[in-house]
Amino acid sequence: MYRGHVPAADENNARQRFLSNVTSLREYQEEIFDLVDESVAQMSKRAADVTQIRPLTQEVCQQVWNSGGTVVVASAGLDFYIQPVLDKAGLEQIDVHSGKIVSNPTELPPFRYDYPSSFRDTCESDGVTCKCAVVNHLRDDNGGTEAEVVFVGDGDTSDACAAKNAADTVFATGRLLAYCNNNGVPAKEFHEDFEPLLSYVLSKTSPNGAR
């Protein structure tokens, strides 16, 4: 999260309610951001200034696009700190599915939120973004059952749901990798960069099947 100053006691209280399942991720996220002392515009600028994308991200995206495919980001976060990072990296072509702050960028909190990709009544995920639905819509828009959807993730809950129930191929690290290993979900491992993912994409899209 990219935010201004939040009183430590308030942040700790909010986190404890979330960890105790008193509040959902969506509610926790809103509660934290409504405590900040900055506008969305200020936090967006800092996100773009300090965030580095994972190495080989541009190469993976370009290869997918060159082959006629689509790249999508599905996040339980909020658009105001995702989109600026993609824009700075020249990846504005990526379609982002996330929560949104719809307040004026110069306004201070409390903010107004929207969740256009949320399906809380039908999905096992956390209610911010239904990644299963994003995966299924992506497949339908790119040839139906003939299209392969590669899911890349590092979290649990909504990542695990999509990896188990929707994706064709899974690349995982962190908590998602642990979930897949513990639950028999086939997954390809990656670490600090996207070398394994790039090699896989090239094997599927290059005429000679190799990098």
C-alpha cells in the first residue's frame, strides 16, 4: 500500500480486526486509507516514484502482445497506486482490474470507493476483485476454451482461488507457491525475476519454440 501518515495505534487496531476476521480485506483497506493525511494524487506520485516492477516484466508483456495475446492485472489493491507504476514503465496497455477510488484526486479522505470486478456473492475470494471471473472473462475474450490463460501470483485467498479454479497454467511464488504445493495445484516456480515465465511464453509463441 502507498499511503501517507497513519497513526500507529489506529493502524494496529485496524490490522488486528482484519487478522481476527472481524473485517474483510476490502473493509480493512478502506479503513486504513481513510486515515491517511494525503490526497490520492500525492500517494499516486509516490507510488510511481518508488516502485520498481519485477525484472523482465516488459519483455514478457511485449512477447504476449506480439503474439496477439492480452495482459491483465487483477489485484485486491486499488488502482491509484497500480496504474501510475504501469504508466511509468510504459505498460499502460495492460488492463487493470482492481478496487478504485472515485473521489477527486486532490481531495483528502474519507474517499469514495468502487469495486467493478467484485463478485462477493459468487466467489470464494476476498470480495475486492474476483480473479476467477477476470480469468474466465479473459479466456472468453481470447478464443474461449482454445485460449490458454497463464496466471501469475504470490498471494493467498483470491490468488489461490484463481489458481485452483480458473487458470490453465500457474506461475507462483511466496504464499501462492506454498498453497499450491500444499494443495496439489500444479504450479511453476519463479523468484526475483520473470525468467521462467518469459521462457515459457517464448516456448509457446516463438516460431522455433525457444528463446
